[in-house]
Amino acid sequence: MISKSLKAGCSMAVALAAAAALTVSAPSSAYAIDHVACDGNRNDLLKIHSHLDGRDSVDCYANAGTTDFGGWWVDEISTGNNDLVYSDANGDSVRVNRWTDITYPNRPPKVTRIQIL
């Protein structure tokens, strides 16, 4: 005769195995935005021209996801085939649609976070 504690242990093991199988097979909702090299021949990437403390930067991104942008002042954005939402230091979120080019010559936003949708 099998004891109640052994039955409970077997039931627990089966439940844990089922949970582990579902965890491995379930699709993930996590996204990974990629900071990529800016290739002059590509126009599909998100491309951001920015400056901070006397330094200029041009950064390109691909794939859906969110990343910290460090509070750099953004001078120009070219979205390529990406829908973008950026957050500025004032707490505002601004959506910029794909295939849009924007320049900020006088009052650039201080961007803290970017998200490719």
C-alpha cells in the first residue's frame, strides 16, 4: 500500500514537471531592442542624432523593445520602418510613426527612454 505522503510527493512532482514544460514551451513576451551599427546604405533602422556634455552621437536601433537613452538631448530622429515612443525628462511620452524624419534645431527633447513598438 502506498502511503499518503508518497502519493502527495508524486503529485507534487507531476505538477512541477507540467509547470516546467509549460514555461519552456510558452512564447515569451519579452523583447530585446538592439543597438546596431549605423549602415549608411540602410534606411529601415531607427537613427537618433544626439548630444550631451559637448559630445555628439549617432545611434541606430532595430527590433521591438525598450531601452534607457540616458538623458541625451536629441537633435534628429529618423524612424525608418519603426514606430517609436520616446520619454523625455519632463515625463512626457511622444509617439513618432514609422518613415518619419524630425529635427529639433532650437529646443531638443532630453530623452530618457526609447521604445520601438
